[in-house]
Amino acid sequence: MNKLVEMIKENNIGKVEENVSLKKYTTYRVGGIARYVVYPKNVSKLISLIKYLKNFKIKYKILGKGSNLLFSNSLYDGVLIKLDCFDDLEFFSKNKVRVGAGVSLIKLSILAAKRGLAGLEFASGIPGSIGGAVFMNAGAYKSDMGYIVESVKVLTPEYKVILLENKEMNFHYRTSYLQTHPGYICLEVILKLQKGKKDAIEEVISERKKRRLESQPLEFPSAGSVFRNPENSYAGELIEELGLKGLKKGGAMISDKHANFIVNYKNAESEDIKYLIELCQKKVYEKYQIELKCEQEFVNWE
């Protein structure tokens, strides 16, 4: 693997970090060690890196802000690719924005509000990257990325850069074309917003922040809502009705503030969180015959 570092440096791929704690890169603040984290400078460097990794059968994963991932405590013996350098951001044509995959969704929502552009208010509390938000079709308050994405520039598994229009992205509740087509990587997005009143937009964001502080356990590391809401129901209510609110395992807890949150309240291990996720799924199915679908992806548990 030392040859990998040599290749990265010789080809000026970008910054590389070795033996990094994943607690630094996930909002749960748990996980083992990643052998390498690489920050490609641009698309051509990203392509060179992925070609090398595939040629030498080195496992890799694109990592955004780590807000929907649960890594195991095992060594991730491969490469995590961070697209932080894909941070271009341009407002144009009165109500559109071209934004790189590595840009913070919260940052963008605040900038849009300052320009009097509406449509991103729902995203003001979602701690992910633009690329991750498109991949997940992140949403809240009955809105999501599918409502505002005009087109997505992606890298295909054949190393072609193509543009996918909104309809081609197949956005549905917490899913998109990218989830069902492994190997496609979001590079850049064009969002179409609406002209609005700056004060009114900022007031909505402020009010929602207040509501989140009152109803969500933001004082502890978490990954936001753990489960997708079943049709005609709410995951948090089902879990709460079973009396699981406040249940602890090691340093993890089903939040006593909002039952669809699992928090790292005291130096939790990945296994603690995984145990509580699976317990909620098991108990809800036994009682209601409803299969709760986890929004978080389990990584490196094989």
C-alpha cells in the first residue's frame, strides 16, 4: 500500500492522510481506523485515483460529511475518498446555483437565504454534503432535494462525466438513481430555487432551528433520524410506544427526547449503536409487523 501513497504524491492527486480515526469523520463520532483518506484536487485526479484502486483491487468509498454512516470498529483497510476540494459555488441566472459535491448543505442553505432565494429552508439543519444529500435525496419538512435539483453532473463507472436531468435522477423518498447505480459519483449539482423575501426565509430557518433544539437531542453526537417513517406512521412514535425511549447500551442511547434518534451520549462504540438499531427493528416488527428501514448505511461490518 506504500506504493499507493507514492502514486498519489507523484501524480499530485491531492492530500492523503494515513491511519485516521473515523470518529473524526462521522457525526456519530464512532468507528475504527481508516488506512487512508484521500482528497482529490479535481475530476481528473479523482479518475486517476479510482483507476489505480480498481487496478490493484483496493477497496474504496466516497465519504461526504459522514452523517448517515455507521462504521464498525474494525480497520477500514482501504481508501476513503473525500470530495472537499469539489467546493465551487456559483449563483447565476437570478435563482439558480451551481455547487460542488463537497459543499456543506447547511452552508449553502444559509447563503441562499441571504440572497433571498427560497427552497433550501428544509436543509438548514441537515449536516451533510451536497453530494451526500443528492445521493440520499435528503429531506425534511415535507420537502427534499428532488424538488430543487435541476441536474446532476456525475462520474460513471466507465469514467465518463455526464449530466443527469432531474427526471433521470429518479428521486423518491430518501432514494435516488445514485443509490441504485453503484459506482456513479456526484460531482456537481445545479439547483433551481425561487425568489423570495430574505427576512421571511431567514425567519423560517430560525423558527425551525428553535424547534429542532426543543425536540431533537442536538447536544449529543448522532446521525439524525435513524429510521425512515413507515407509510402513514412515524418511526419515533412506534419506538416510543414500545417503551424504548431512553434505553441504553454501553455509551449509546435511544434518545429520551426523540425516539427516532440514537445518540452517543458517553463514548459509545459502534456495536452499541448497531445493537440499539437492530433492537428497535426487532421490537417494532414483533409488535406491529412493520419493518423499519434504517437510513444509516453500515460500513465495514463484513
